[in-house]
Amino acid sequence: MQNWGEAGLLDHCESLRSDATWVAAQWASPQALLLAVDELGRVSAGEGLTVPEQSPHGAYDAQRHFLLGLAAGRPVFVQAGETDAMASLRELMPVLDDADRELVVKAVALVNWHRTSPHCSVCGSLTVVTSGGLVRYCGGCRRERFPRSDPAIIVAVVDADDRLLLGHQVAWPTGRMSILAGFVSAGESLEMAVHREVGEESGLRLSSVRYVGSQPWPLPRSLMLGFVARAAGTRIEVDGVEIEHARWFTREELTAAEDAGEVSLPGSASIASRLVAEWRSGELPAPEG
């Protein structure tokens, strides 16, 4: 999985996309590509889970056709809709290269924003799409509205013996476990959210917290912010509402539980998988504290 820590490969064309004539010319380019995103957040896919070589067709409609940017010089657009072959981000992200992975994530994020936020959040007026799809303009407020991301923390908690804490959510299938996560509340720092969520879900206090990295997850519009933290103790008291049970694992215990079919971990598309994998390899040192 890409760790999302490098510069993006997609050119957003910030200085050009406000020119509607230029954007329309990109739609008409013989090199242009068109992706589709359906109501479930699935993306049009080519054979073997690839980004399809689908060209735009018909007249350009600024309210329906959104320019993601230029990928290696090729204009890439997205629209809400469905094609014969659709695939989820969980299917696509582990197999696509960095450039195409960035495309499909941005495609889902942008279509979801337009689908769920057509009206101004202040005055309620219907907004119109501008800047090739990256802005919605409110005529009532005379202000521009931009896509938003909801910050959520996800944290690998380890104890003094370097055991990893995994929890099982009430709504999950039997055996599925992962590290703890939750949304950041209003007026709360990321670190405060880490302490609060871990305390609420497991009853543990943390002695230290360290930021690791982030990952966009546009279902619906989350930005996952990954941390590693050291627990001040080992006594677990789950909330019973969101987390049904939790336990500490050594590396050997986790491998044995997976081999026996007792535990299933997050898919490789997720930052949770990355954090667990780095802990298993010894590449995720917890902060001292």
C-alpha cells in the first residue's frame, strides 16, 4: 500500500481550471480519460482491475463532468454514474500503481462531495459547479464552497512488552479485529482525540503518542490520521457499545490466531493494515513515555 507520504502525481491545474473554455478543451482532447463513480462509491474498472481506457463522449457539461487533473499530461474526468464493470476502492487500491490509486481515490471523493453537498451549508441555496468541479459557488452568499474532509484518528496501541492492542467492533463479522479509531471532535486536537478514543473504547490511558502518517478514505469523506501510542497500563475495559472485546497480542500470538482462522485483519488497502504490518516487522517503534 502507498503510504501517501510523497508528493501527489496528479497535476490539479489550479491556475488553469478556472477557465471554462480551457476545461472544455481538455474534455475534447483525444487523450482524455473518463471515470465513473456509482452511488456505492465504486469506480469504473477495466479488465484485471485497472483504470479503464474510456474516453469522454458527448458534450461537456460543467455541472456533471469534473476534471480531476492531468495524469502524465492526460486530462482525467469523472462523473456520477455506472458502467458495465465497477469495483470498490478496497478491491482497486491494493492492485493499482501509485498514480492510478491517487486517481480513483480522488474520483470517489469528488463525486461523493457533489452528490451530498449540492446546497450551501449557510443559506441553503442551490450551488453551481465551477473551476472544473473543484468548487461550488453559492449565488445567495456569493461565496465559493470547497470539498471537505472529516479527520479521524487511527492508532496502534502497544504496551511495555510491545504487544499490540486489537479490538472487535460490535457490527463486525466474528473474528474480525483491528486497531482503534474514531473521528476528531470539534475543538479537539488530533492527540486529544487519540487519548479520548482509546480511553472510551478500551479504558486504557496512554503515556505517549506519536504521529505516523495519513491516508485519504473518501467513504464518505474521511482523512485517516495514523498514530502509534504507548499504553500506561494493560487492564482493558471495553465500552461494550462500539467495541465488543479487545486483547493484547504478541507477534507470535497474532500469527497463530490468523493461521487458525480465529482472527482476520484489515485489508491491505487500509492504513490500519500498514500500521499493523509495520508493528509486526519491528518498524513501528512506540514513543517512550
